[in-house]
Amino acid sequence: MEPANSGEIMQTASELNEGQLSTVVPTPDGSVIVYVTKRLPIDDNQLKAEKGRLAEALSNFQRMALFQEWLKLRRASSNCRAISVDSRWWSVEGGEQGEPFSARPPVRIPRHHES
């Protein structure tokens, strides 16, 4: 299992040269110090094979980060509140309960009609 801030630890390691020691990196459980003993050379064939996949993954990550930031700003500027939906109101074809992503929406309840 990776530590909660493994990205920060990896970033710290990437900024060090062989034989360098980092400053203290805080973690949820305390802190760590990173020491780089050796850097392995890049395998050019493996890099060529993975380059397209890595570029696509990076693009997807950046797109998702932009969307999350946009959504955060939209939520902050709106008067909307988040609500939770009781999973018992959702049903999946075949009768299973509680799977909203592949679920049919709940039955609509008619609004009160004014007379």
C-alpha cells in the first residue's frame, strides 16, 4: 500500500541527484527523509513502447484536474447544496439494489398541483 503522499515523495526523489539527502518530507504518519542511492538508466525501447500510453494518461489526468477545478468553482458560485440519495430508491435491471451508475432513475413523484 502506498503512503497518502507518495506523489510528493516521488517528486522529492526526482529532484535529488545520486548520493543526495532530502529535507524532511511530512507524511500523515510522521515524516520521511529521501536518499537517492542510485539512478537506473532509462530503457529507450521501453520508453518508446510506453510513451503513447503515458502521454494519454497525463492528458486524461490534466483534463480531470481542470474539470474538478471548474466544478469546484461552479459549486462555490452557486446556491446549490449537495444531497445524498438513499440507494434503496435505485434499482438495476434484474432487481439488484444500489448501483446508481447503471441504474434506472427512481419513479417520479408528481408535484402538488395548485387549484
